[in-house]
Amino acid sequence: MCNLYNITTSQEAIRQWTRALRDISGNLEPSVDIYPNQPAPVVRNAADGSRELANLRWGMPTPPERMRGNADPGTTNIRSPQYAHWLPYLGIGNRCLVPVTSFAEPSPKPGDKDPETGVQKNFWFALGEDRPLFFFAGLWTPWHGVRKVKEGPGDHELYGFLTTRPNTLIAPIHEKAMPVILTTLEETELWLTAPWSGAKTLQRPLSDDALVIVDKPATQIKFPAKPPAQGSLF
């Protein structure tokens, strides 16, 4: 499951694609790695009808039966939207677009360490060597609770994104799933505006030739803090 992705684009490019008229996300770095339980930009339909770019925290509320401990670090990937826990989040008001330019899947080989990061090797995927912008099909929600014990309870805005069965490029690396990827204006508009009966048709693998394996972003040539383990609902 995808628990790391990178954004190497501008806020203006995101706003122009999505027609977001409001930007409350702050400043986006030229290249930023996104890990679970961290803030990241998404585009959503706001309560007043405007489309806005905002920073939310990665990881939707975990189903109660899957909770362990006193904090909920979040569920990053949503594989079965028909599962009862996710049904309240499928409407237009809870859908969002997650901007991405490349994403990572860990090597399936045990102990396959990347010498430049010191952690399990990742394979990075993009639409091309120039890493053009695309989007994950996301869901978001306001939530009150504990994300980290040391932080205590608080009000949060959370997001996650759908996954689907992998295409032939992803399958040898992650045999169970890949993110639901939107690459055209028509697809992103459908996700943000259509009834669920139409939007759910986007939960399908990207064509086998649509992605390429690329070098890891320059931001990965370091020893990153180890992110907490996250869940994926099957």
C-alpha cells in the first residue's frame, strides 16, 4: 500500500487544474515528501460551495473494530468503500483530490535496504520522467480525537485515498493494491461532482503503460524519521 508520496509542483498548477478559487494551504515547498499522519494539500468542495486548496492530515478515522490503543494514527488507504465504516464519506462533500507527482511502494524483498536512506528500498512511480501532476481519488472528514498520545485530543481534518487492484507494473512490487489515480480534467471533475454511482467507476487500475519507474526524489537522499505503522482496510 502507498504510505509515501512526493509533490514536486506549484500551488498555481494545482489551482489551475482543479479550478480552486480559494487557497488556505500555506506555502508548498518545491519538493516535499508526504508521510502518514502529516499535513498535506488536498482540493475539496468547501461548505460554501467554493473549491479550495487546504492542508489536511493524512489518515482517515480507523474503523472502531480495528483500533489498537488510545490513539488513532489513521487509515491511509481505503480499498473497500462499500464497507459500512466508509459509506458516510462517499458523498461529494467528503471527496477530495490529492495532488501527487510520484509515489512509492516498498520493495517486497525482505531486508532490501536503500544505502542512501537506511530504510527498506522504495520503488517510485510517476506518469513520466518529468513527473507531471496527477491526483489520487481522496476522501476527507473533520474529526475529533487523539492522533498521538502526546498531543492529546483535538480537532482535525483528515484525508485518505482509494486503492484498487494493481496493474502489471505495480503487481510484482505490491501484489494487492495500487492507488486510484486520476490523470485527466474529466476524471477529476467526475470525482468532485458526480453521484457515487458515477464516481465509483474511477476505482480501477491505471492502464499498464501509464506509469513508469523513476528515480527517488532528491528529498529522499537522507535518513528520514521512521513513520508510524499505518493500516489499510481490505
